[in-house]
Amino acid sequence: MKRKKQTSVKKVARTAVVATTLAFTVTGCGTLGTQNGMAGGADILGSILGAATDPNTITNVISSVIGADKLSEAALIGRWHYAGPGCAFTSDNLLAKAGGEVAATEIKGKLQSYYSSIGLSSSNTFIAFNEDKTFSGKIDGKSISGNYVYDAKTGQLTLKTLLFSAKGYAKRNGMGGVSILFESKKLLTLLQAAAAMSGNSTVEAIGDISKNYDGVRIGFDMNR
């Protein structure tokens, strides 16, 4: 039964990719990126066609949606190190998933340049969740600590410190790790408070990165 279910999911997801491709062909414009018109639509269309032939597309599509693969609180416990930019969409619609993977790749590419300029790395950015509902860690070498609340049913994660409270999500990232994700303005607040860079225009640009993407959450991919 499990094998049949996986086959069915793959077929539906592939159909979604085709449906998305047809939609872009008919409309001649993109809805997932920041470009408009035939040129933008052609770029996104090409990305979707490429994704349709990628054997990893189905896995990536599923891992790009919050709540698609439940993460238990027990699995969240432990120390996680920064591995790269993370993002996922809140929609569970298969068509949104298929198109969303293209947008997710674009968003991660933009985030990578911002994160690199800030100086994030696996050695200076990490977080440890403890069984007693406390957490500690560093962002760009700046220490943070406090309490957390995690709802395994929805994936919602709330971090509470003396300086701020940030609501986000925790999910599996498809690479054996987890993604810690926030609405873009919440992520900006977190980075500013933790790294004390409220006047950094590069960091503030993160607050604008998802304005053209409905239901996107951005943050960090983390590994053990």
C-alpha cells in the first residue's frame, strides 16, 4: 500500500507540474516571481520544465510545504547548525507545491547572498532545543536563549527571549535536517535583535524578499 501511495503522489505531482506549465503558457506571465510579462513567464516556464525532468523534484516539492511531513517535538530536540537558507510555502495544494519549488529555489538564491554578507556559517549560527522547553544558540556569533513552544500538529514554533518573541515554523527539510522558518518581517526582527544590526540595509532587504510570494516563510536550513 505504501508503494502504491508513493506512486500516486508522484503521478499527481507530475500532473501538477504539467498543469502549471500549461498555465504559464496560456497566461504568458509569471505569478511566482518578481518579473512580469512574456520574458518573466518564459524564465519561470523554463525552470518548471527543467524541474519536471529532475528526479528530485517530487521530494523537493513535498519538502517545500509546511506541514507536508510532520516533525515531532522529540525529533526537534537537539543541537542544529546552520546549513543554508531555508524557505517553504504554507499552501498544501499540489499545484502550489509544484510551482512553489521553482519560487523556493529563486528565494534561496537571493537569501544566500544576504546571509553571506551578514556572515552566517555553521560555526557561528546554531540553535539547541532542550527537553525542558528552553533553547540556546547563536546567530552570527551573537548569543540568544529563552523558552520555546512547539505545536507538532501545525509545525508552529514560538521562540521567547527577554528581548523579543518570534513565531515561526519548524519542519523537515528533506535533507535529514530541519528548517526553522518565519514570516519575512519576523525573521528581520530576529536577526536585528540577535545580531544588533538594525541599521544594516542589507539585513533590512530581507523584509522585502517575500512580498511577491504568497504564503512563503523563510529562514534557515539546519543540520546536526
